[in-house]
Amino acid sequence: MTMVEALGRMGEIQARLVQLNDLVAGGTGAASSTATAGSTAGTSVSATSFADALAAATGTPAAASGTAGSGATGAGVVAAAEKYLGVPYVFGGEDSTGMDCSGLVQRVYADLGIEVPRLVSGQMTIGTEVASLAEAKPGDLIVTGGGDHILIYAGNNQVIHAPYEGRTVSKVDAYMDDSEITTIRRVIPDRAAATAGAASSSTDLLTAAYASMFNGAASTGSASGASSASGLSLSGLFS
């Protein structure tokens, strides 16, 4: 189950949580999910409280609406870089009037809403390392010369870079081999791997969030109420 699918079931799960809270408070568990704001405190669970609990479980601010660059792709990086083909090399430059190799990288990623360091020394440490040129994917960063130069891998064994004074931003065949590469960095995570990871962890995160809510509710209930509620396991929320 993905996070989106899980969150889509919030309405149903909230109704179960309302019943659970009612049991904890010593009730019969018949409380309805249509309980209004005027109901007894602690007998209803709001979407906000769920979001807060989920944020506590994941370490992510509940108010966050998204992550900059979250929709970026490797192909998008290449397309953004291609817009600057023909721009003259200017040492220290970072816009369409002129740019150097690291200025091009920073500008391209900034266009996609992703902040990266300005210099190669910082850019060569971001993201995750790729083992070899054969494993590079579009959008990866290739660093050569111990950090003297940085290029954007464009796929099909081609790269986009701002070479040196007197040249322009160019798309050329990859002229280096692994022995000349200092590091290859993947700034944008592999989509398939990220999706698989999210699917495998979403249930655990939601369980942690509901556990946090359950513990908070149980702490205000009587011992007998908590005992009555013990028959409703958290795992049952996802059945």
C-alpha cells in the first residue's frame, strides 16, 4: 500500500479510532464518526491530529505541502540543461549571459526547484554515488580532475557541460572513462527504488502515527476502559 492509498482511507480509519477512543473512555464503542465539535473532549479524532501524529512518526513537519524539486526527473534535468546550449563560458557566471561548469549545474537544478551548492567542491558531495559511467542515468553529475570540472550526464553516452574560456555550453559524446572520473553523483533518486521503499515503509509509518494517537488517548482513559479497548489491535485498523 502506498502512502497516498493509505491516506485515502483516513475517513474509514478515523471512524474506527472514534470507536476506540469511546471504549478507552469507558463507553460502548458505538460512537459515530459524525461526532461534532461539541462532543465530549477526547471522543473524536480529527484529520489534523492524525497529521500531527504522522509528522511525529516521520520527523516531517505536518504543515509541509511538498518538497522542492520533488517532481523533478533525470530527463527534466537534461531538458533544462539543453536550454542553455550555446551560452558562452564565463568564469564565475551562473545565468544565460554566461556560466562556468558549476554555474551551469546550479542553474539547471535551480530551474527545477532543487538547491545545490555553487562550487564543484560542494556539488561533488551531494546525492548518492554511482559506481561507474555504465550505470549513469540522465541528470547524474560527473566530476573529473579531482573536482576541476563537472558535467551533466545526458544519456546515450553524452554529456552537457560548460567546457572552458572561448567555448559555449555544449552537448557532446562522453569523452572520459571511469579512470578519469572522480565521482558520479545522483541528485534525483531512482523513481522505482523510491516507490518501492515508500510502499514497504508506509504501513509502518502509519502504524507508528496511530500508535502515538492511541497512546495519547489511552493516557486519559481509565484502567478498565483501556483494558476494554485492548481487544482492538492497531493491525486491525488496516484490515
